[in-house]
Amino acid sequence: MKASLWTGMLLTAILSFATTACASSKDDDVTNNTNKLANQEEGHWVYSVSGGQATLLWGDGTEKTRSVVMIPAKLGGYPVSILGNGADNALANNKVSANYLLLPTSLKTISDRAIYDFNDTAGWVFPKELETIADSALVSCQGGTFYVEEGSPADTYVTAGGKTTAYLTDGNYNAFSMSSGEEGYVQPNGVYLLPAAMLDGSYSTEVFIYANIGYKISSVTVDGQPYDFLAGAPKLNETTILYTFSQGSSSVTVTFEVDPEDTRTENNDNNQNSYTAPAVLEEAVADGAELPEDVSDYCGVNSGTTSKYENTMGISTGVYYAAGGTLYRMVYHSQKTDAVEYYSKAEVINGVYGAEGLVFGQDYDLIRLYNYYEEITSGPGAGGIVALYSTFLYKEVTEGEPDLNDFGLVTVDNSYVNTAALFAQRGADITITNITADVHTGSQGPSEAGNFFGMGSAIHVDGGDASTPATNTLNENTAYVRLVNPRIPGTVNSIYSLASGVLEIDGGDVFSCSSGGHGPYVSTGGQILINTGSTGIVGADGSFNRDVSSLTATQRPARNLGSMTRNTDDEMEGTFNTHDDDVTVIVTGDEAGTTLATDSGGGVILANQVSTRAYGLRSGGVYSIGSNESWVYLYNSTVCSSLDAGLVSASGGYIYAYNSDIFGVMGIKTRSGGNAAASETGITVEYSRVSAYYDDVDMKAVYDVADPADWADSMAETAMDSNQLNIFLDKANDPNFIEESLTWWFMDKSLTPGYSGGNKFAVIYIENSSTPVYVNRSRLVNENYQQYGTLDASALAEGQTPADNLLISVEGGGSGNVFFTEENSITLWDLTGVTGETCELAGDFYLGVEAVASDDPNLGTGSNTLNATFTSSEWTGTVLRGDNTGVINLVFDSDSVWFVTADAIVSDLTLAAQSCISAAGPRSITVAGTLTLAGQVITEDTTVGNVTFVLDPEAVTVVESSGSDPGGDPGGEPPTP
């Protein structure tokens, strides 16, 4: 009996063990499952070879857990000259406290995105032989000391990036080598420079030794002394030893000898060269049907030797599949988890005919075959095994099946694995109207494949080009999908574009309520454009318009167009109000679910006329990660985050907002390092309103627990498990609960609420970051202060602390750089004319206490720094400090003025004219650095009007920050945003 079409099919995926070796398959027409036979594996590393040189592609995950990561100088006997291929991360997610990364003296090049998310690295050793370091070689790698040789290319690179530098000179490092005979290898291997700081006996690394087949380990010499683990024991073919670095560290040397008793054999499990496909059964093919060119090609098992991108694409699918200019509908789907089902498309044709009676060319036209098996070494699934041996059969969709102008409902429940409503790959070119993608697919595959490559998304667009760096101009359409009035009722990731794919959205509603479930999401150069047609936002040359003189401001959508509620099945569902067809409403309901997000490899989100609401912990309105590779452009929109910032830049990600309303417990947030010198980095807001606020009423309406008074009752009434929504639990970590979080905001109105809270309510919040912020003709308002900042105790509940009126807060070893332009009482921010509010600045700047060592890898240590530059701007406020540490430098041009509200301590203060400072009554400004007044450096205490300047270089203590880049010179012209 033939298998039914998709409707009614039930798929199960049970995690199990398998032992098949890896290879890969290829379908050049549509699938882009490119065969990577060039990839080879040795020890803990995967590499490719070209021109006699090796490129280290990625590791097996052990590098994520080591306190000392050492890149080998040779793999497979070839010199490793390149780290990373520019598309995949070679090294990622090492968060071991104060780890070291050592590069061998033989390495020549570090490619884009080679190193990602090394959050807590204490030391980086970049030898003088390193010739080329890509601008985005390090992403989300804040902090640490870069050990370089003076005048080397590495010195130039790290100095230009504003990173902490220490020079390797005679006496402050050890030259260290690891080597072996040619009858095997040792990893790591090569010559390294060991900084004195890591030679205190507290740092170790594992040394893996392997003898070639027919050989065994003969001797190991460590720092000139025989290593006695071999004494009196049988010789070993391979082993791992622990090496501890000390002041005596000099070398590890290994020799091998013949082993006539070696029983190991070559690994030929992939059968690549010996496989012979079966003859295709005549009755299994329709008359006149042309078989695929690769029908007999061997499709082995892909594992860690294949990139995460390729594996994710291979095991992802969709109810509908678009590629090569054609739309297909799935008619058969199999994902075995116990053993390989088919090794070639010939086997598929015969197998599904025998089991289901399906005939190629009649019941289906396209075969997608991919076999995957991997031991997961990192991420939430670490220690487990994922095996998916996938067969997907599709039939070409003819006109009206379905109607592309009224697509209708596509449902995928959570018993299906990695299955989108629509999965598009290279060559897709399609417009779909009125699709409702109700997708709750299960997700299995490489670690972090959902974040990096969109696995499990409702709409999934793969452009097929994961090697071309992301760009901030419109991509050539490697894959193009346009959705008109889409409805996404709920899923993990809602809408995802990657690998240079382009996805356009017009109107519609999007809801996601799953931990890590974002709204529209890009990575690896993908692009998503929302409501941009006929707006002039995208130029004829593919550029994205940031010229305010040529942009048209339109009415912003309200922030209450979307919310969520718990239904009768005790599940959260999105609720949406009626809105115009050219408005898109996005709601995310669970933790780590940003409404507009970029991730590793970057890309572009261009959003016009969107209204977004994020409810969960660590869920920003906009999240952009990585300078020069991630761009989010926001026009005529309203974004709102209930427990994070409205706009979040991580590691220097770029965000531009025009004529937009931005709400969050912090309006703007920069975090995790950043490169202040990068050409495309930072957050720029123009003609926008940025507000810091918390909506207690709304949160109580949608969350189970949103008030500490309810906590005890809630705990008594129901088991608090990881599926219950509230603001006090970090569900991703077991779950985790911090009792102190019950007082944040609820008792101290100056602190943001919830498990991930405890930060200062500020319109601009800078956390361990040097990423610049540009505020141009925009209104900054601390709504939390307006509502809860009264000093009248009767207006607050008993024991509550009133809110501060903070415009800027710098914490966690941050080095903030903020530029204000035309923030004054005559400039109107709202170009639509709905409000008559002006842009003068009213509030204080806060410099947090010296940051001490923390288990949180996102926070640095040391003093904080703030550089603020004012151009044609008026500021009423003062400088507040958590303690007498840190640096705050202020620069005012001749058209700017500081109305001082309270005594303050600053570092450098530059006033272009005496008229730049004023106070209603006597005020004292202590200057710990240099006071420049009307072009003259002042060397003694002086008074201007009601303000007395006191010169006191010992007023503050500056402790060097080890967790973020130092700030730039605030005295120069602000860079072009």
C-alpha cells in the first residue's frame, strides 16, 4: 500500500547509538549537501589540505573545556598555516575561568569568525610569525591580555582594536616545544611561547600521543626527564598524559618503535571507494522518468568531520521545500535513529517502492538523503549521541496545489524532527501569501545548531553560501522567499535566514514561546527584510538607507498590538490586535527569546513598521552580535523588552534606529567587549525615543509569578518546574533561583527585576563593553524614575527604595563611549508631529563600583570608564559613583551646556567656552584629570558662575579593566556611525 501524503503521517525520532563511519552525499541541483572529502580528522582536530598547507577547521569539543588551548602546528603531517575557513568557528564557547590560548609560531593566518565566544580568556599568545588576522577573527571574545612581539602584525592588530597588550621580551616567557617522531604524532605540537603569568603551576593541558598502525610509543621525555608512566608497563599505541606548566617548562618529546603485535586496522568504514549501488528496479521508476545523476553515489555517515552548517542543513527539512526555482511538497519522510537505512538514492528508490509502493517520477520527483551521527561534546546535549539517518521524498507542486496566493495552514507537531513548514535552499525564488505555520517541531542535531543555523525553525531559508562574509548591502539572491501576511502561532525559532539567503516579510503576526525561541533571526550572512517595499529604505544599489534627509517618517505602530496568554491547555499562546497590513507584530514569551536577532557569522535584519514585545529573561527587543558582520536597521517601529534592553549590542554588533520607540528595563545595552575602532559597530538612534521602564501590570497578567509576595503561595500550590513561566527562575540552568532576585525592583526600584536582573535601571546601560553609542536628536527618558523616583516615602510601599534617574550606567569593567548630538530643548525628536517633546538630557550618569572577579563570563574586572561627548546638546544632571574608582571624561562643544545639579567627581573635563557650564546654586566639580576651559588647560582651582572646579588628581583610584577594551579618546570628532 502506498504511503499517504504528509497529512496524518507520524514520525518518531528516538535517540540511540550507531557505529557507522562518516562520509557525505551530494545533489548538485538543489540540496547543497556538498561533499567534503577534503576534510580529514586527526586526534582532536578536523582539517583540510590545499597546496601542501593545512587549514584547521574545527575541534571535537575538547578545546571548550581546557584551561590551556594549544593549536597544533601540524595535522596529518601538513603545516597548519590557517586557523578557520571564514565560515565555521574553528574554536568556540570556551568559558573555563581565566584560560589561555596559545598559537604556534608557525601559524600564518586567522580567518574571519575563527574564534567565537571565548568569554573568559586571560591570555592570548599571538607570535610574530602570524601575518594576517581578519577584522572579525575574534567574535564575542572580550578581555584578556594579548601577548605579542613589538612591531609584529599581531601587535598592530590588537593595538588598533584597543585590546590589552603585553610585549613578549626576553625573560618574561618560556620557549616551549612539543614534537614526535614521524611514526605517529603528538597533540599539541609545535613551538609555543609561554607567558610567565601561566607558569605558576596552576595551568595544565592534556597531551594526546598516537602511534601509527604497526608502531607503539617508545619514550616520552618531559622537560628533559623521562616520563616514567612507561616504566615496567607494556608499550602503548596511544595515550593521553597531563602536562602541568611551570617555570621549568621547555619541551615534550615522543619517540616510537615498531610494534609487531599491533592489531589495529585502517578505518575503512565509509566504504567510499568500494561501494557499489544496486541496480534500480524498473518497476520502481515511472516510464520516461530521468533518474538523478548521483543515483548511485555513496552516501555515508556525516559526523563531526563535517561542518555543523552542512550537517544542520542535511538533517533539516520542511513540509514544503523550495529549491532550484521549484516548490515541492513532502510525500515521504523517514528519520531512522538506530542504523543507516540507505547508502544511495538507488537504495532509496528500491526501498520505498518495496515498503510503500512509491514510484519515482510518479509519486515523487526529488530525493534528499543524508546520514548523520555524532557524539555531542558541548552544549545542552553534551555527552549524548545524535543519530539521524534521513530520507525525504518530494513531489513538485503544480499550479493551485496549494494556492500560493492563499497558502493556508501547515501544522507540524513536536513529534517531528527538524521540520519546518517551508524549508528553502539554493535557487529558491518564491512568494507565499497567507501561510499559517503552526510548527512545534522537535530539534536534534549539532550543538547550538538552532542558534547558529536555524535548526527547528518554522520558516527556514538557507542561501547555500556559508563562506562569503556577511555584508550590509542586499545579497544576491542565492535563495529568496517572500512571505505576505504570515502567521506563526508558536515555535522554537520562528523565521530564520542564513548563508546569504534573503527573506522578505510583509505584515503578519509572529509568536514564539520556547526557551531560546526568537523572532526573525539571521546568521552566517543571512538577511531578513520586513515591510520595506516601496519605502526607499533599500537603494537601487542594494544599500540600506541611513540618510535622515532622504528618509520618510511614518506613524509608529503601538506597542500593545501583541501579547500572550495561557490557554485552557495550560500553554502560552500569542494574542494579536487588529493592525494594518503593512505592520508586522512579533511576540516572544520565554527566556533568551529576542524578537529580532543575529548570531554567529552575522547578517542583516532590516525592519520597518514592526511592533515587538519580548517577555522572557535575557530577551531583548533587538540583539546584534559582532562588529562588521551583524547589522539591524530599525525604521518607524516600536520594540519593547520586559526583562532586558530594547536594543542590545553584543561584541560590537551594529544597530541603527530611526523614528522608533524603544522600551526596555534598559533602553540601550552594550555588552561583551566590542571593537570601538571597527567601521560598522555600535548603536545609533536618530529621531527616536528611548525609555527605561518596567510594566508590572502586564507582567503579572502573563506570568505565573511576577511578585515576590506570590512566591511562597505559588511554590506551595504547584511544583515549580522548568516549564513554568516566571521571572525568578533561570530555567536553562536546572532551574536556578537566586533568592536576592525577589528584592530587585520590588523593594529597590533602582534595580531591574528578575533572575537576570539586579542591574541599574538606565536608559543606556554599558556592561563590560567599549561599543560606541550615538544618540542623535532623540529623547531619552527614564520612565521607571518618573513613576517610582519620588523621595516621598508615602508614595512607595513600606521598605521600598526609590528609583534613580539614570541616563547612563557603566558596570562590569565597562569602557563606555557615548556621543550626543543635538540633544537640546529646541530639537523635536518626533518627525511625525504626534508629540511635541524635545531632546534635552535630564538625568544622571552612574559609574559602577570596581568590578571584582566573577563567575559570570560576560563580566570583566577592574574599574569602569565613561567617555561622553556633547555636540549642540544640553544636559541637566550630575555624575554619580558607586565608589571612588574609575574614569569619566566629558567633552562639551561651544553649543553645549551642562546644568550641574549636584557636586561631582570627573576625570578629564573639556568645556569649549565658559558658557558650557551652569548651576542654579553653588556646585563643586572635582577634576581628577585635566580641566580644559575655552581652549586653555587650567592648572589651579577656579570658579565659573556658581560652579567651582577643584583640581585633585587623587580624587579617584583607577584600576585597569581586564574584561573589556579601553575606551577611545573622547576629545576627537565622533566617528561616522
